[in-house]
Amino acid sequence: MNESIMTSEHVKANFSSHSFLAALGRKVNHLKVFAPIVQKVQIAQKTVKYSPVEKLMDAFITLLAGGQGMVEINKRLKADVGLQRVFGRTGCAEQSVVQETLDSYTGENVVQMHQAMEIIFRRLSQTYRHDYQLDWQVLDTDMTGRPCGKKAKFASKGYFAKQRNRRGRQEGYVIGTWYEEIVVEWLFDGKAQLNKALRPLIEATEQVLELDKGKRTRTILRIDSGGGSVEDINWLLERVIKCMARIIRVSVPIPWQRVSTDGSMIRLIRIARSAG
């Protein structure tokens, strides 16, 4: 009973404090999640030790491990050989090198990444494979303020809950409600509201989900008061999307309105409650 288990130094070197990511890492490798990014995203940067896509992979793993920025790569990933192994990595780039790769991104690279993400989403998501004949597709659209530094892209003063005089950006997104999946996620400047972001978000959603007329007539889009103007509803109706808009809190009650476009009729129910 006094015998002890001896562990070799080689085995100890592969111990990881992020063992909970082991199964996820194997699944990511098995599904070849990064394959579309390798094929689509062409970053104009020399490969010395690691390719640009490998450095993107390092950034991705660091975020999964709880990192809040690229400055944490050396601490969270480079020092954790076991975590590198479960994602199929045999090494890790320096945090400064990964940041240089991200800084070298061009507008064309962003478009390429969007294309790669569409391929990944269509291949793996439940929202894309939704059975429109069996049930309605339900999509929720909203925006959330994301404070950031003044040098960040699109950073500007705007509304951020409980944070006065802050700079930041607005994150607009469309969620596949039944499956809790983010279909589209875009950044806008800090002053942007849903009435400005609604149309580009919906157009991107139509592209990602490949919503033809048949699918759109079986889709319910839920938006709040920020995107619920008559103009927005008419614009949506032209795409034959059955839409419900809700106002949670307004200071003045607004009556029901009917909006008609090309023979389509929808009753827009606005629920008015006092601000108190």
C-alpha cells in the first residue's frame, strides 16, 4: 500500500490546466473546422515558422481557454503543451507575432473570412438545417454595446448601459432562436442603433441561411422597437418575411397599425407600457 505511481517527465509535460477543452479540441480536428479558413483566407504574410492560419488557430485556442486578448497567448497557450496537442498543434507562435498577423488583415481578408464562416456555419449548424415544413424558423435580432479603446476600429461615443461617456462599438446579431446559434454578428460604430443596422443584418442572414421565397414565408423575425418602424416592416414584407415586432417599454402608448405591401398584410402589435 506504500507504493507510489511514478509519472515520467514526458507525460508531465503534456499535463494541462485546460483539460476540459480536450474533447472539444479532438472534435474540432475531426470535423476539420478550420479547413474552409485554410482554403479561403489568404493573408499576405511570409511563413517563417508558422503559417498565418496556424497563428489564427493559436488566437482561437487562447480565446477558448479564457483569454481576453492576444497578450495572454504566451501565458495560456505557449506554456501549455497539452492544450496545444489536443488541437493538433505542435507549437505556438509568440503573442506579438499573432498580433502582427491580425494587424495585417485587409478588407479583402475580412470578406474571405466571412465566406469561410458561411461554409462552416452551413456545414455544422442546426439553424441552417431547420425543417421549414415541420415548424417556423424563428430569428431574433438585437444589438449590444461593447466598450473598447478609442483607437479601435469604429470606436465612438455612444450609449453603453451604466457606463457614461464611454467609447465603444455596437454589436448587431441575428440568433437562430430554436437552436441558440448566432447566424450573423457584425460590428457597428458606437452611435449606431438597430434602425440603422437592421437591413444589413437581415440581408446577411438571408445570404447565410440561403433564404429563398419558400423559406422566408416560413420565417418569423422578432425585433424590438429600435427596428420596428413602418418603413422597416414594409421593407421586410417585400421579402415575404412574416415579422413580429415588440416594444417592451415606451412612454406613450402606440396603437395597432396595419402595414400592407403587394397584397401582404400584417398586424403589427405594439405593446405599450408606461415607463414607470
